[in-house]
Amino acid sequence: MDEQALNEKYPGRTVHREGDQIVVSIPVRFRRRNGRQIISAAGGEGAEDNSKSDDNALAVAIARAWQWQEELESGEYSTVNELAHAKKLDRTYVSRILRLTSLAPDIVESLLAGDDCKGLSLRQLRKGIPALWSEQRKLWGN
């Protein structure tokens, strides 16, 4: 396949020759997932449906948060640092996920039921959660 055909087949990517070398440029995006940095090709084939992925990630994160909270309260782990080390995760990631336990129960129910909650996502929740449930409901309530 020639360069032009490759460039047409894969928009956003470029293929060209530089002397004896073939140079392929692929735009990528650096993201954090589960406390680890990952690289994903922007708009690549087989790209995941972000809304489904976000919903699933949010449900998993909420489940993890409550599980980890239980492990801390039961004394299985005495500190967040110890928990993070045992799970082989970054302490700051574990702390951010644990904050999900402070979400209002009705918001958690809505999220787990698949309701939109004004476009609420795991990324938005990681930035901060208001302490008062009434404030949370103003931001994300139904």
C-alpha cells in the first residue's frame, strides 16, 4: 500500500519517507487509568465507547471505594499508605477513590442505575466532591 492510501485509510496519522526510512506519525493521548499512566491512539480503530467505559469505570470505582473503606475500618489495613502498598497502587489514586464514599446515597444509586446525573463522570469526581450532600445534589442531583 502506498503512502497516500495509508494516509487516507488512517486519518490523523501520516506516513512518509525520509531517505531510506519510513516515518509513521500517530497522534496519542496520555491518560491515567487506575493510578497508572496509559497511552491511547486518538480516534484509533477499536476505540472504546467513552460513555460506556466511563459508566463502568465509575461503578467499579465506587465498588472499590466501599471495599477499601471496609478494609480500613475493619483494621485489615491501618493506613491509606498501607492499603495502597498492598494493592500496588499509588497512594494519591487510592485517596481520590476513597472520597467516593462521601457521595450522597441517592447519587450513588442513580449512578449505579445508569442514570445520567448531569453528565457526572469519574474524572469530574476525582477533582473534588462537596462535603455537603445538599451541595452534591445541586451539582449532580436529578
